Amino acid sequence: MFVLERGKLIGEEEPALIPKLSLVLLLLVFTQPLLPQTASPSAAPTAAPTSDTNARLAKLEQQAADAKSSADNAWMLTSAALVLMMTGPGLALFYGGLVRKKNVLGTMMQSFALMAVITVLWALFSFSLAFGPGNGFIGGLHHLFLKGVGAAPDADYAGTIPLETFMIYQLMFAIITPGLIAGAFAERMKFSAMAVFMILWSVIVYDPMAHMVWGKGGLLNAALGGRFPTLDFAGGTVVHITSGVSALVCALYLGKRVGYPREPMPPHSVVLSFIGACLLWVGWFGFNAGSALSAGSLATSAFVATHFAAAAAAAGWAGAEWLRSGKPTTLGAISGSVAGLVAITPASGFVKPMPALLIGLIAGVFCYWMVAVVKAKFGYDDSLDAFGVHGAGGTLGALLTGVFASSVVNPIFKDTQGNTLPSGLIEGNAHQVVNQLVAVAISWALAIVGTLVILKIVDATIGLRVSEAEEIQGLDLSQHGEDGYHWETPA
Amino acid sequence: MTKVEAVIQNSKLEAVKDALHEIGVEGMTVLEVRGHGRQKGHTEVYRGREYSVDLIPKTKLELVLPDAMVEKAVQAILTAARTGKIGDGKIFFTRVDEAIRIRNEERGEGAL
């Protein structure tokens, strides 16, 4: 009886185990009658097979758990590597191709420097600030120097993978987020100022935002009892709104590039941007599907939603400009795919494939309009459209998540009896849109205030912009003493 | 001696080169250049922003020829480089006083 119950329990979790379990049961049936024949008819021998079976079952359960853990861990380590690939080379190439030739290294170096600097911060204290136990706004110093971050899982975050895997996976998000801002101040910020700005921004804006949305006890956490449960699967608020809105603040604070918009500043290599965008698209599978924090069907669902949104958005952007100006551009198509990936990020683990297509299509057209019409109207120099794509696309995605979230895809809300509650507006949970709005407002506010304070501090101490002469010379030479291209140098 | 400078469409370089080889022209210098005459360039659009590109990539050939060969060479270029559309380019002539082959200091038309 006991054996059967256990068998049923495990069988529910892992259907593949049923054959193995029936083998054990068969074994049990055969060994029971056999044993009394060989042993003396006392009480002890009949007790022996039961405890033996229990031990073997316990071992089997352990092996099943280990197998699931290994499978999940394999996907999560792969995902972590994919997300790192989004920053270098993905974002570095995407942004690097969009700037003028004289700034290609300076721009790529901004992405790469974050891979180094943010990693060190994360190891020392940032992981603890973002994911350690704390209050509703920020984690504490429980995991200072990665204390207590090892092979044992943290059941609140991801019960089947080592906390160390969770830590390294989350680090890759912390790296790329400030990297996205660089698109707004491209071609004119000092490298030293950029480094200090990014360090401060990561601690003052990113860590608290990550804690509020994803950390235990965070104000906006949907799964771990937040005050305003927000649906943000992979970082629509945490990553894209914070970076995109901060980008706008940077563009406004720093002012325009010398010569903008009088001088033409076309991308020096759409080819580089193209390669970068394609790497971003592939890397995004790690970003979104990896956010399932396991290798099961939720990861598949997020993978599919991610891909569908990117495709629809590429078609949306390129189609919109085709209608408006007569030609579908390569840069438009790849920018559209990135816009779709941004918008689906918060929704990826909550929506079905058809809403994913719709979210992508809307994002492609909306972000094109933001970049081609709104930016020109207001005249701010968001050089590489970090706000137009990440700020606008992230905000759109966060709100649409509240509309299209489906409890069939992800039963995130439950009542006290464990029954699944509706997720988004289309299922009748209109209040979710309000929660999403609260999260959007908080991330906008934190990004604006935090970024302004940091810019003031850096401006007053070491200064933000390169001199006009250095800007005309280009960041490659003035900041790094290098030149990206030596194609015309004599042999 | 006459220097012939021909600015032509990039796509016509191979045809012009072959035509010149056929009539016995032995040397030439080819440069990638940018410029415009009456053809006023084109427009490029990046993320909805228009950039007018008025300096168009062109190919420039420089030949220094014995006077007897000039007319034949010009005919060869005219035939090979013409598409009949705007932007086909121009040919310029300049008198050349002297030519020296660096290897053996040969002078005049023998140096060409």
C-alpha cells in the first residue's frame, strides 16, 4: 500500500519513471514468496524485504531528482552562456555597426567593459543586494562575497538547480541591462565617466529593481508574495524599461552630438549590426526560455513566444517603413526583431503563441513610429534608439503582459486552496493591468530619479562628455588610442 | 604625349580595361574616387531618417599615351563606358612634357 502510494506520487511528476517503478513492484512480488522459503519462519526475515524496498525506492527517488536537476542545470548553464553572448558579441556588434567608423571600438568597449566590471560587483555584493533576503525594495548583505551561494538550491527561486547556477544566470542580465543604455550616449561620453556611471547605475537602479520584481519579499514579486504582484517573466520592467528610460534621461542630459542633426551620421556598417541583431535573437532564447529556470514545458512555451514575437515584429517594422517610405530596409527589419524581443520579454512565460505574434507585430510598428516619427519631432539625440526600442517596447510589453497573460501557460496566481486563478485581462483579471501599471510607474520613476542623480554626481566630479576636439577625433583614438580599421595601411 | 583621365561608372571598369588592352594600351593607373557632375547622388534611409549621398563612388583611369594613340584610346573608352544614362562620366586631356622610367631613366615616349 505504502509502495503504491509512493509510486503514484513519483509517477505523477515523472511519467518516464513508471516502467522503472513497475520493475521494482515486480521484484517485490517475486521476492516476497521466495524469501520465506529460504529463511526460517520468524518475524525478522519478513520485515527485511520491506525495508530493503524502501531503501531502494528512496534511492530511486533520489536518482530521479538528481536526473531532473542535471537536466535543468544543463539548460540553465546553456542559457547563462546565451545571455552573455547577447552582450558580447551581440550588443557590441549591433551598436558598433550603428555608430560612425571612428567610434566603433569605443562603442564595443562599452559593452565589453560591463562584462568585466559588473561581474566583479556581482560577486562582491550585487547578487546579495538583488536576490538576498531583505525588505520590499532591496536585498540585504546575507550573500556578501557569495556567502552561502553553492550547490544547494534555493527553493524560493529555483528548487532544482544550484543557487550558484541561479547566481551566474542572473549576473548575465545585470551585465546586459546597463549595456543597453550606452546606445543613448554613444559617440560622446568619456570612457571613465561611462564606467563610473555604470557601476553606480547597477547598484542604485538595477539591483533594487531586480529585487522588487524577482527577489524574495520584493514589492512587485508575483510568486513570492509582493504587495503589487507584477508579471515580468524575463525583465520587461527590470531590464528594458529601466535601461530604456535611463537612456532617454542620458540623451537629454548629455545633449546632442557635435553636428547633430545637421551632419549626416549614418551607420558605418549595417553588416555588423545585422550580425549583432541575429546573435541577439538567438541569445534571447536563453534570456526568455531560460527564465523558466528549468528545462520543462514552460521553457518551450517561452521559447516559442519569443521567436514568434521577434518574427512578427521584424515584419511589422519593415512593413511599416515599406508603406511609409517605399522600401523595406535591412536595418528596419533587424531593429524590428529586437523591438519584438524586448516587448515579449515580460510576457514570454505567460502568453500563448497567437498573443505572442500580436504583441510582436504591435511592438514592431510602435517602435518604428517612436524612432522615425516621435524622435524626429522632439529632436533628442538618442543616438542608437535605446529609448525608442527598449523604453517604448519594454513599456508596451509590460502592459500587454497584463492583458494577454494566460493561466493555462503559467498558473502563477492561486487561491488559498491551491486552485488556479485567472492571470490577465483576457481571462477576466482586469486588476492585473493596474498592477502592471504600478510596476511600469515604479520602474520609470526609479530610472529617471536614479539616473539623474548619478549623472549629476559624475558630471560634477569627473565630467561626462569628451571635449569637442576629442569627439571630432572619435572615441577610438581619443579614449583608447586605437583605430578599429587599418584596411588602407601599407603592408 | 597626352594624359587621358577618364571618370567612369564602377561597373564599366572591366569593359574599358579590356577595350584598351585590345588596342595595345600597355599601362594604366586606376583610382577609386567619389564625386558628382550633373547626376546628384541618391538618398539613403536609416530608421526613417533620410541621408542624401551626393558624392557617388566612381572609377578614374589615368593613361599617358603617345599622341598617335590618343584618338583610338578615346574611341575605345567611349564605346566601352557608355550606357547612355546620366552618370556615365567624362574624359579629360592634358599635355605631358616629359616621362621618365625610374628603372633605367629612359625618357620620352619610350618610357611609356
